[in-house]
Amino acid sequence: ECADLAAVLAHSSATMVFGHSFGGLVGLELALRGHSGIGRLAVYEPAVSINGVFTTDWLPELDLAVADGRIEDAVIAVMRGLELLGPIRDLPMRLQRAMAKVIMRGGVEDDMRLLLPTVHAEVATAVGLDSTGDRYAGVDVDTLLLTGERGPVYLREVAETLDRVMPRAEWDVVPRCTHTAPDTEAPA
């Protein structure tokens, strides 16, 4: 993933990188490796695992749902596993499935069918890079860390840690937004 991002930067001559979730982790990792093509970095709720915040016990449920083509159940497994359900986490499963169908309206279902099979590897990568956060102290790039006011609490804690350890980082909370803000809620 870092090689892909480096190739895009080289081909486009871009110097600013924006990464959301796993893309945020990729941007941070490339910057950590000292890639000179990144002039400025902005990450929204990066999928950085600090002190074991990411769990993997839900991945078999995800894998089974993906293999069986049960897209709503796969979406719910991801949302549960990554603590993205918010207030609907306590609803009965049939209502959670109904919410998943609503989330996937407007062509999102096709995107989810393509993205869901990648989630296991992305989570495994984040878990494999788990640290106290100090590993990112070497990121020597102006970095804007963003979290949504309604995003998962653990991702705010990750951003707070990164803000503390990264010498050129600034952290801000985007009002009224959840984890999907860059895609669906408030891309601007």
C-alpha cells in the first residue's frame, strides 16, 4: 500500500496526502519511512492500533458473511468489530440489518462488495503495527489529525496520542461527524 501511494505521488507530483481510516495508516507509515514526496499529510480517524485498541475476534464472522455473500451481515460485523454502530449497537439484529440496507443505498452496496474482502487484511495490518504510539514520533511532516465528534472514542484516543508524540501534528475534532464523514457525511 505504501509503494502504491509513493507511485501515485511520483506520477502526479502531488505533495499533499489525505488518508481516511486505513488510508490514514498508509499515509502515516509512508511519512514515517521518510518519503520525501509528502509535504503535508491529513488523516481522518486513521486505523492506527495503539495499545491493542483493535480486536480481531470478529474477523471470522466477517469472513464467513463475505464468503456467503451476506453483505448486510458483513457490514454489521465490520461496524460491530470497529465500534462504528453507535446507538444502533443495542438494536435487535433484524433492525441492524435494516440499517445496513439503508446505509448501502445509492450504489454504496457495490462499493461495499469490493471493499469488505479487504477489511480482514487491513485490520491484521493495523494489529501487526500495534505500538504505544511512540513509533510515529519519527513522522517529520506537517500532519493534521482529524476525528469525528461522533466517531469511535478509541480513535479519538489514538489521535490524542499521535498529537502528543508527533512533533509536527495538530489534532482537530470535526463537529457532528462519524467515521464515514469523508465519504458520505461531510466530504468538504
